[in-house]
Amino acid sequence: MITQSNAVPRQDLATSDDEFLEDVLDGLSQRQKTLPCKYFYDERGSQLFDDICQTEDYYVTRTERAIMERYIPEMAALVGPGASILEFGSGVGEKIRRLLTSLEAPHSYTPMDISYEPLMASAEQLRQEFPSLTVDPVCGDYLQPWPSMPVFLRSSQRLVYFPGSTLSNFTPEQASDFLSRIAKLLGSGGGLLIGVDLIKPIEVLHDAYNDREGVTAEFNKNVLSRINQALDGNFNLESFEHNAFFNEQHNRIEMHLCSQVDQRVEIAGQEFRFSQGESIHTENSYKYSTQHLHQLFSRTGYRVVDFWTDPNQYFSVHYCTV
Ligand code: AVJ
């Protein structure tokens, strides 16, 4: 992890090639081959994700934005003045602007993200746009132990912002653990503003992860080209097919890459066999009902103060306090 207080800027430790290689070899050695979804987000992958967010079929981003637009004054009133905000997975810092301009005199902003360059660039830009705001970027994987974050912890008006349904990528156990950790970090009186995707008709879900422009398929396959480039792999991208479907038993979209033929792939000198039809499980995206969420929040130490949805009830934003 890197915080601003580390005087010397360093490469992103959270995405070192050594760790990447270890995770890839590990994942592809399992019976159901798998790859951690965090590796989608290299520069090209982040661009492709942005493109997904703009497709007609992917309702998630646009629906959350509409909820925020409509209800942000209510949210800001609940949060109150002088907030210090910690955001997990801040990306290029797009969503926070809307919140910063609506909150009354926000005091500080601590973005945490795995991608070093966009994190630092957006921190610098926010400092210029909001001169009275203390911006204290923290680079790292938020599923790992967190660094100290002194600026955030010094405040008694703590707000954690976790938009975009990133929680969807966590298993239910990871989601509980993560929310519990945040509750402890927030302490009594702290607030959580969180956007989570909801269960909906299966066709809508299916289309969102199988968009007609094929951007999601490209996003999924990009992890293979990343392995080829960074880890000296020889995946033939044409011989893998994007497959995304809703697993009703687990309430989750699963994304896979299916081998179209029997084949062998080499990565950093190590060989992996794929039989025809065998898949690599690349992502889970869990969908929740508001009842699920309310149970989850109360089990992990929160009280739901208010929540907002869109007219179709496709997406939810919750404000909870500890
Ligand atoms: C960033 C986890 C919310 O699950 O909808 C989009 C990622 N994957 N299309 C999601 C994603 C394929 C996205 N989250």
C-alpha cells in the first residue's frame, strides 16, 4: 500500500507482476479454473469498463447516476457538514465530484484504488478543483489490510462512499467481512453511502452482461491479453468465448471464458490444458434484494437511515450509520 505520506512515488505494489503471476498460476491450477476479477482493470480494461458503462444494455451505471441526481440533496442533508470521505475503488474520480459539490463544506477526501496512475492524477485534479479539500490518496487492494489513513481517522465526521455496486464482486462472506471492517473503521456516528445492484428479471441481467456491442466480451477477454503481455502467455483469444449467465442458486451473474477446443496454453513456461467447453471463471456479480441488504447491514453493525431506488427498482443506494 502507498499513501501520500510516502515521500517517494513508487510503482503500484498491489498489482506487481509477481503477485499477478502467482494469482494466475494459482487460479488456473484449480479444478474449476478461475482468475481474480481485479485483474480486469489494467489501462485497456479500465477503458473497456468505461465503455460498458455507456452501452445501452448495461443499466447499472446510468441507473445509479439517475438515483444520485434525484436524491443527492437528501443524502447530503443526512451526511451533514464537514464530512471526511473515504472512497473504495475511486477509479478516475468521476462519481465523487457530484457528491463533493452537493455536500456542505466537505473537509477531506481519501480515495483508495488499485491503479496508481489514475489515482494520483485524479487526486491532483480534485485538489485544484476543490482548493479547501484535503485530498489524501491511498493506493492498494482494499481486500488486503488497510494502511493508516490519518487524515480520514482524525475526523469525527466520517463517511465511507462505496458506489458502483463493487460489493457485487464479493462473495457473501467477503461482503459481511468488508462491511464489518468498515463499521469498525467508521466508529459510532460514522456513515456509509453505498450503491448496490438489485435482483431483477433475468433477461435484463442477461442482456447487461451480454451487451449487443460485444464490449463485455472484449472486457472479459482482455484479461487473457494482459496475461499474454505481462506474464509471457500464449493464449489464443479467438479460441475462447465470453459466457455470462445468471446463477439463480447463488443470485449472481457469472462470467466465464470458454475454451472452444482442446488446447494447451503456456504462461511463464508453465503449461495448462483446456478441454473443449472447459471454462475459466472470471467474475461473479452478486445481486441483492433490499431485504437481503437490510439483513446484511444490521448483521454487520449498521442502522439503515434511508435508501433510494429507481422506478424499476433495478438499483439501490443506502445511507447507513454505525
Ligand atoms: C464493477 C462489479 C459493478 O458486476 O456489474 C460489468 C463489473 N463486469 N460488466 C458488475 C462488470 C461485467 C461490474 N461491477
